[in-house]
Amino acid sequence: MLQVRQLEKIIDNRSALSIERLDLNPGDIMTVIGLVGSGKTLLIRLLSGILSPGGGKVFLEGYNTGTQIARHENSSSIPCGLTIT
């Protein structure tokens, strides 16, 4: 299960992303659509742990992914295999 609580990311003193609550259960399918610059890639980077959120928490299978510092903060690639089983 993937759970997001009060996730936010501030870039250049502006709110780049803000999600109050998101729950995805095993087998759920989510589509992320939006205009260029709307935060789609930012969302995936936050959920995968590439970037650290400015606030809030992301839980994957009950594990708080925010307890580790993002190791790939400057990476332009997104790891494959973010799977909820």
C-alpha cells in the first residue's frame, strides 16, 4: 500500500506540489495527467524517493520513505520498478 499524507514541495519559494491525502492499494491503477510543468515528474520523484519532500510523509508498505535522505537529489533519472504488490 502507498499512502501520502500532507505532501508538499516548495521550489523557489513557490508551492510546486501539494497533496493532502493519497491512498493506493495493491492492484490500484493511477493515471497522472496534466499540463507541462504541472508537477507530474515531481510527484513521481517524490514518491520514489529521488527527491525529499518539503513536508508531509510517504509510506510504502507502512515504511516511512522520508526517514532516509534522498540519495539522488541531483539525478535526472527515475528508477524503474516502483510497484505496489
